[in-house]
Amino acid sequence: MVTANLPWVESPFFEEAIKSKKLTAKQAEIAETYHRDGFVVLQGVLSESLIDAVLNDAKTKAFNPDFRLNTQRDEVRVQDFWQVSEAARELACHPEILKTLEFLYEREVIPFQTLNFSVGTQQRAHSDTIHFSSLPARFMCGVWVALEDITEENGPVFYYPGSHTLPEYDFSHIGNTPVTTSYENYKEYEDFIEKIVEANKLEKRKFLAKKGDLLIWSSNIIHGGSPVTKQGASRWSQVTHYFFADCYYYTPMLSNMVTRELFLRNGLKNIKTGEEVVQSYNGKKFHLLPTAKKLYFLSSHLKVMPNIVKTIKNLWK
């Protein structure tokens, strides 16, 4: 059987792969939906008691200015709330979620970040691959969980089914100079993605979820947050981002994607274990050359151009 260095559910050889597996009818449905649409919705997986525990912690701690946090917090979201909320950690590591992800990606699951929200983000369309990417590619996904019923009024998540099959767009596709980008350039990316949606005539769909519903989405699916039409409406939810084992993990937004100077996400914590994640590429490690902010990595046998060698040598001064 022909294989690709991608998750099997995103492989161009998916049809051949699924025929070779002994799957239940439910598993086959999940895999085919994920392959086709780039997302799958699961219902009835999470207990109401767990959802209520996460919601209570979010209300009393995450968005309580009197509760001290060592993580990033603003009026919309709190990052890595799992560090102080056992309920948020339990949700991120829920056995049924991990089981489903391991089935879809056939690698050990690494939950590495949680985001808890009190209201709709109203965020413009984007793909998570601009923030989180991996080598091999596409070994990353997100799981969005509704902590209350979601309606048209409180800014539901929207997404474009099938958009995960598009290229992983980054600033090498947008700009015409080889510069290292930052979040100051993010609007340029959002403008570009908006044009991509128009050019491909993608159909928008909203996730009008019931409390406890969860949405698993592929790393490259284009999604965002709808406008909040009811003043003061809450939209309590938790997102967990997952990588998968035996990859290198990096941030395209902070990388120079032209010269392939990648900003590696070192120091990632596995929420399951609390331990730092060891990075590798299909069982092999690259020779890593550290700089102040990023890592340039070269395989031991790679031949590089003189100007690149000069750049690397200058890093050690």
C-alpha cells in the first residue's frame, strides 16, 4: 500500500488506507467525515458533571480578577487554565477524546494548550497552521467544547468544510520579501485568508452546539468566530490544542518561512503528564543550532549554501 508522510485521514491515499483497516461502522463514518470535511462533531461523550465543573471553575477563577493566575488572561480568553483547574485538565485529557484522536492520527496524543472563553471571540477566518504547525505536517488538531448552548446570538464558531485540503498558507505565500514575521503582521494574513475563501467559493457553516457537544477540527481547516448579536451574551467554551508524538513543533507566524528559519515551540508541556515534550522527526533527531529566539535545524548530511553557513556561524558570536 502506498503511504504518505501525513496523518492517514488526510492522506491522498485515504481510500486505499481505509479499505485496509478493520473498522466499525461508527469508526468508518468518523474517518470519512474527517477526511472529507476536516472536522467531526461528537455528542454525548462528556458528562454533565464535568462540563459544569469546568464552567464553575471558569466563572470563579479564570475570569475572576481577584484569582491570581500565572497564565495569559484578557477579557475574552484565558490560556492554559488547566494549570490551576483540575476540571479543565480532565476535559483536555478526556479518555474518549484521546481515543478518538489516536484513532484519527495513529500517534500518541499530546494535549499542549487550553484556551477558556467567556464570550465569542468574533475572530476573523484563519487556520491554526499559522500558529501551530509540525514536521511531519498536519499532526495537530483542535477540540472545541461548548460549556453552554450556543445560538446565533452569542457568536458561534464558524468553519468552511473541506478547506483543510487547501495549502498551509503562511507569509511565504503573502509577502514578496524574505522577512521574519510577527503578530504585527497578522492582519495581512487575515486579509489574505479572506480572499482565499472568496476565490475558492467556500461555504460557511456555523456550529450551533448544545452544551457538552464537541467539535474536532483538522489543523488546516479555516474557521473563526461569528459576530455577537446579543449585547452581553456569554459563550462559555474550552478549546484544547493537540500535537502528536514524534514530530517537531513550530510557529509559522514567528518564523521566516522563506529561508526556513523555524521558530520551534520548545518547552511544550504535555497536559497529560506535566512533563516537557521531546521533539523528534519520525524517530530521528536533527542537529539543532540555538539562537536567542529560534532554532535553525539541519540534518547531519544536509549541504547548505555559503551564505547560510555564514549566517549560522554568526549566531555563535
